[in-house]
Amino acid sequence: YFANIPQAPPDGILKLSVMSKADPSPEKVDLGVGAYRDDAGSPWVLPVVNKAQKRLEADPAFNHEYLAIGGLPALTGGAQSLMFGADSPAVDERRVYSIQTISGTGANMLAAVFLKQFGQPQDAAVYISKPTWGNHRSIFQTAGHEVREYRYCNYDTLGLDIDGMLADLRAAPKGQIVVLHACAHNPTGIDPTAAQWQQIADVMAERSHFPFFDCAYQGFATGDVDRDAYAVRLFVSRGFELLVAQSFAKNMGLYGERTGCLHAVTQSADLVPAVSSQLNRLSRATISTASAYGAKVAGVVLQDPALYAEWLDNMAEMSSRIKTMRDLLRDKLVALGTPGSWDHVTRQIGMFSFTGLSKPQVAALKEQYHLYMTEDGRISVAGLNSGNIDYVARSIDAVVRN
Ligand code: LMR
């Protein structure tokens, strides 16, 4: 039965954590997975999460029961306000349904399965940006979709290829499913401007494309959760029906707790019972009920005004440290006279920088300098700190000159 199964390739992102853990070199630097590290290079439990955990566990009513299929209302309700704004007309009109998921990946997969069953037209393909998060293609293909790409990164300037993107969305048959990164594009760190989002929305409307937003970095792009929700809110205000995958892995540091939501914005409240029933059915069939612990922690933070305010401060601390590291890396490369321009490192935003380093340079950095990054030259800027930044800059300088 198992004899003819071909070997699957290792995951391009998660394999790096394994390789770097196994590397005995004291100089090693893991710039692979998008997970925040403090200036000592350690995982950071957000202080507000610590407080929420203590509060939860002190509650005599705390237990380990199953959640409802739709998830924990304290989480889904709080997540909805965070995504669409506390004063969102769509939420007030009760035409948004939010279901708890296994973080962003689970939200993507639930959306993919839902769209495979109910997408209109039925044969709509899924368009992903070139490049995109390594898992997007795999998720949508696993759910049975045909996956195509639209241009996104201008590989010469390492900025947005807005003309290419708009042309590809225009050239696609009507009614395709388009995966958009709500903010802090992964892997490039290149986001459209507000005006460019308007142009994207124009073309999406003209071509009746269906927007599927993936929002894994709210708070990491500009440091402001409302500004980071700009694109999603713009599309909602322009009357699109859409889906949004939302993760609390990065912005609450709840990586392993798998805490997230999938939001469906429908045209009218009458549509919510059917949509929600199908999302619940598919979720029950795949995960039964979502994970409780992270949802409870996030629910406490989202519902308590004082803790919420503290969370925003914690997020600001993370995003500003990342920004400082971007500035330092760029300055150090410039000071070393490293060939090429490095301004894109500070122009890009969010957790990542798309360095423009080539595959052979990435391989040389790994083999000769114990520096781990994805093959496409993406670095998780959060992996940089005051202890390793000089070494990283010198290593990059050396391989670029070679
Ligand atoms: C990443 O891109 O590094 C993160 O989103 C982690 C993951 O699941 O790939």
C-alpha cells in the first residue's frame, strides 16, 4: 500500500529551524522562520500574554472543555473588531461571520476548501502573488484548486511591480480568486500604497474577482493595527464580498497555540446563516473544534481595554526593534561598501526583508557562515540583534563580493 509513495520535499521555511538547531557553530544565525526574537535572540512571551495567562488560570471556572464549532466568542468577536474596526458598518449590519481556525494556515485551508465547494464560477483558479508565502500554493493545490501567479515583485528594484500586477489581474478570466496579503507581504515586505490598493480594488471590481486576504502580520507593518487593516477595510467599504484569514501567531506571539480566525464578509445578513453553517460543517469535518487555550488567552487580551492597550505597546516594541535592525543592517552594508544598493532593506516593512541575494549566495551564507535564510533570499529581520548584526553584515558583504 505504501510502496509507491514518492518522497515529498521538506518545507522550505520550517526545515531551516531544524537545520539551524542542529548546527553546532556558535556563530550560527537563524533568519528563517518568521518568528519574533528579542535582542538576546530568544523567543519573546509578550508581557500582556503572561498577564492574561495568570488571570485565566486563577479563574476557578477554567477548564479544558471543547469549544463550540464556531470557536470562542471572546476571540472571534474581538478579532472581528480588530480586523474591520470597532465601528465597522459591515459588522453592525451583521453581515460578517467569523469562525475560529487553527491559526492562519487553518484559516487559509478552510477558505480553500470552502471556495473549492462554493466558488463561483466553480472552475475559478486561485491567483497568488509572485512570490508569495511558501505554503499558499501547497494549501490551495491540496484543496484541489488550480493555482496561477500574478506579478508582484519587481526583481530589479525589489519594489512593487504595480503595472505587472494590474495587467495580470486584468488579463485573468472574470471571477477568479485572488490571494492578497493584507499587510507586510510575505516574503517581500513590499506593500502597495493606499493609492495602489485603490487601483487594485478597481481592477478586482472590473473583473469581478473574489478577494481572499491573508492577514498574518497586523501591527507589524506600520506598528498601527488600524493602518495595517487599511486594505481589508477599503475592500469592505467598496462593497466586495470577501474572506480574510487572520493569525495571532506573530502579533500576540501565540505561534504554537494556533490561534486565528476566518472572516466572511457577505453582501447581506440573510446570507450569513448558510455561509456560517457551511464553514462550521467544513471545520467540524477537518478539525472538529479549534484549540481552546490560545483563544482564551487572546480573548482576554482583546476584551479587556487595559490589556488591549498594553498589547498595542508590546506590538510597538516588537515592530520598532525590527525597524531598528533594518536600519542597522542597511547602514552597516553601506558602511562596508557592499556592492549594490541596500535601501530596499529599510523601504520594505513587516517581519521580512527580501534581500535580493541569489540562490548561490544564500547557499554560501549557509555553508560558510552558518547563516540560515529561505532560498529566495528572504530574511526574518526579527532574527537580527545587536549581538549578531555585525557578523551578518560582514557575511553578506563577503558573499556579495565573491
Ligand atoms: C513564515 O513565513 O516564516 C511564517 O509564516 C511561518 C510559517 O508557517 O511559514
